[in-house]
Amino acid sequence: MTQPKSAAPIRLLPWPSPEGKPCYLVPGTEGGYLSRLADDIEAAQLSASADVLTCARKVLADPASPYTEVRYAGIRLAECLNDALRVAESRGTRLTETHTPNTGDYSESRKSL
């Protein structure tokens, strides 16, 4: 699908369709209701992810944590990572070349970590 240069990029929404497929929005020039709702949901997902990470760190730091707690923490962390990756993908596709800083090749910088 080719978009005119003046059109806003297609936005990946932070929720899947009932069939589990990605949902997209073609936003107008002014942020509409769905764009604001998506922004609010993304913020809530990232906030919940931070809370889950805090709790999971406590469970994982305790060597005596029961298996069920560790498993539950892992499941919740996987859910939150999925949400965070969707938010990152959505926001990344909306960046324009003029807003993208030239920081070099991301894959090369990750190798040093």
C-alpha cells in the first residue's frame, strides 16, 4: 500500500483483532478518538509492565520462591514484553526521517551489551 507523503503513517494499534491479527488505523491530521484511546492504552500497558517487572524482580531474587510464583512471574513478563514490543513497533513506524536521530546501526550497538 503506497501512501502520499503528506499522509500520516498507518498506526499499529495496541490491541489485536478478535482473531488475534494486528489492527491498524489510518489517522487523520488531527488526533481522533481512536488515536487518543490507543495512546492511553499504550501508556497503561507500559505502566503495568513496569509494575510487573518490579514484582518479578522480587520473586526472581529470592531463591526460595515457589515454582508457581516464578512461573507466574515469567508468564506475566512475557505478556508485558509482548505489549512493549507492540508499542515500540507502533511508535517506531510513526517516526519520520526528520525525527529519527542518526545514532548508528542498532544491531552493532546491541552486540557490545
